Amino acid sequence: MGLFDFLKKNSKKFSDKTALVIDDIEYTYEKLYKLVLQTIQNFTESNFNKNSKVIIIEDNSLPHILSLFALSYLNATIIPAGKYYSKNHLLNIIKVMNVNSIIAGRSDCNFFKEKTKIKKYVCTENSKNFLFFFKNNKLLKPKKKIDINKSYIVTMSSGSTSQPKPIVFSQKTKIVRYKLFRNLYRINPSDNMIVTGPINHSLGMRTLFVPLLNGCTCVIMNKFQIQKYCELIKKYKITFSVLVANQIYDLINDKKKFKDFYLKKGLVSTSAKLLPAAKKKLINKKINLYEMYGAAEIGTVTNINALKERQFLSSVGKSYDKLIKVKILSKDNKFLNHNLVGEIVCKTPGKFKMYYNSLKLNKESFFKGYFKTGDLGYKNKQNYLFYKSRIKNTIRRSGMTIFPEDIEKIFINNKNISEVAVVGKETTNKTVIFLFIIKKKNIDEAYIKNICLKKLSNFQFPNKIIFLRKFPKTNIGKIDKIKLLRSFRQFF
């Protein structure tokens, strides 16, 4: 049973129920299914098939969603992207993935027609040069057998700041992750969910598939804004939501909106560790606040309900399924005992299929069947996982290991500070630690140094304190530390 089959089943079971809300327009399950059938017919006329490698250059739009289901029926391989990607980044992806088909707006279609040899295009805007996405035609009668083990989605893990690392998923992987998510958070057809992140990203796509495969109502945001988010929650009676940590901080800092904020089923925090002080503000409102740990390659592997497990507020939870195993690995590839810091490694039925066209990377990324996450952490005697840092973000100075998160957390709850980021850079002679601050009130470097003197050890002291107006962010709202460091090369 493929993704298309789930939608087909729900179109009969919940035909008149609102499946999707996007751009303030509501689509029932029956209407959504018919639009997918029409899309399949359009794609077939454009000769899209099982050999197609299709890049979708769209944001959180209706054509993007219809394409995901239609191409799953055709057994094509999809490379979802976003309009915010640079042209050079898109050209790089097209080259790496040997893309042979494009779904995009008119200007993008024209650009890539000139810059590439690709012949197959479907345009999401009316154009005389390309087949229009919403061309009306007869609805087909689906009979095709779908191969759910074939490569279906390829997402890029590293974004535009380095060479793309294509992660391959089958439909089976997406369905397994949907079922794990549904069972973990007890999602049922009476729930209404909201998508707040880009659906070309693994997490955003999961928050899209979970409600639509489960018969829920799914509300789509194209860009996250606190006011709009809170309005949609009230209007559509949203019961369950997933937010990245930075979005939660924005929500909490908007006192007026946060005062009336509530979700009946729960809120999941993801993509970065949420500080205990922020967790307390949410659980004080009697909201089931969940924090999870995972990665694009493995999905969600640990979970904690902060409301019910308050004694472990600093943890990102523990394995929630008997088939998911989480261990800590030393530098010399030995599994570590409790309370010892090492690399977090995981086994899960929700793991990705492979890295595209990279035998070496596929081999290096596993140890005895466990995926090596590149994150540092430890487990306590109760098997709760505690995240420390990305291995790449760890700073070494005078033989000491410094975790940027340990420095950041002393500033994040300061009422005079909006956001903070710590980045280390090794130079020829020494290790330089940068402390970047976005302030709420008129504070100076002396104020920050005074906090450092009181709360940091000498080896943790930053070399440079830099005040900024805003941080560069990734497409899911995380601070882009690579871009941040590149902007200040003059200091090293």
C-alpha cells in the first residue's frame, strides 16, 4: 500500500471532510483525490514515468503537495526543493542528481530551459511554452501497482552552504515513519494538524503526510509567523503541532499571543535542544510538550513528555519503540556505559534507504547496523538521552572540550537578549571563540563580559563578542553557523 493508496482510501472513508487548508482555501478528501488524479494524467501526458527524476521548485504550495502524491503513483523519483534556493544551488542539485524533469513556476522553467538540456517541464503558472499544471482533462482510473521499495524522495541534508549530501527515501520509509509518529503521539482522525516548516524538508514532509494518511485535517503555512500561526490554531481548532525550537522561543517571547496559546493534544519541539526554562513556561499552561531527538536519516528515535516527566527536563527522552535502539559510541568504536559522553548511534525501522551515489559515505555512516549521527551525548541509568553538541560544533581549547550549547544557555534566558550563538574557529596559533548576540535592550560588551566572569570557566571565555541585528537562518529556522562565521573572516 503506497502513499497514493492511503489517499484513495481516505477519499472514500472521509469524502466530505476537509483534508487540506492552503492559502485559505479548503479541500475535501474527495476533491484532493480528484486533483491528484488530474495531476497524474497531466504528468503522464508529459511523459513522466518510473524513470523520471523530477525536481519540484515550489514552496508549500498546492502543486507541490499534489506532485508528491501523483509522482508516488507513477513510481518516479522526486527531488523536492524550494523557491528560496539560489539558482546555483539548484543547478548543482540538478547536476548531482541527473534530473531529467522539472515542475516549477514560469520564470524558473524559462531559466532552466536555457541553462540545462532538460526537455520535460510542467509549469505551475499558465504559460504557452509549457504544459500548465492545472490543465483540465479526463480523470484516469488508477490500476497501477506501486513499488513502495523504489527510491521515491531525495532530499539534500547539507543545504546550500556546502556540497549537497542527497538522502534517499523509499515510500516504505515514509509510511513506516508515519506509523511510528501516529502511534507515538496517538494521532487519530479527529485531530487537526498544522505544517509550519518547508515540505521539501524531511520534517515538514512528515507533518504533511501524517494528517493526510491518517484522515485528519492538515493546515499549511507557507511562511511561519506567530500571529498567523495563532490565528490558524483558533480558526481550525488545531490540536497538535510540531515546531522547531527557535519558533517556540519566538512564540514564548510574544507575551500577548502566548497568553492565549493552547493545544489540546500537544506540541513537539524539534531540530534543536529546548532549554528547561522554556519547557517550564509551556508545561505551566498544562500543554503536553514533547521533545524529540532524531535526524533526517533516521526520523524520530527518542521522545519525552515534559509535562509528565519533569524530573528529566534536560533530556531529549528515550526510545519509544522496542525496534528503536539508541547507544553511545566512543572514538575507538566501543559502546559506552551510562553517563559517558560519545557519539549517538541509532537503529530504527524508519532509517533512510541510502545516500545517493556514495558507497563510501554509506559505509562510513554505520557501525554494526547503527547509524552514526555526528552528535555527542550520553544516556543516564534510566536510559534517557542527553544531547550535548554536534561533533563538528565542538570546540577544543588548551586540551579542553567546549560545548557551544553550554555557553549559549547562560544567555538565552536573559531578558535583555533575544538570540545567541557561539561558534569556534581554529586558527594557526589558537582557537577563537565567537559569541554572537542579538539584544532586546541597550546592553554593551561590558555587560556580557560580566556575565561570562560570573558563569563561565576561564577556558570557555569568548575571544570576540559581536552584536548583530539578525542571524542567518536555515530553511527550517535554525541559526546557520557556517554562514555566520563566514561573515566575520576578518577576525581570523
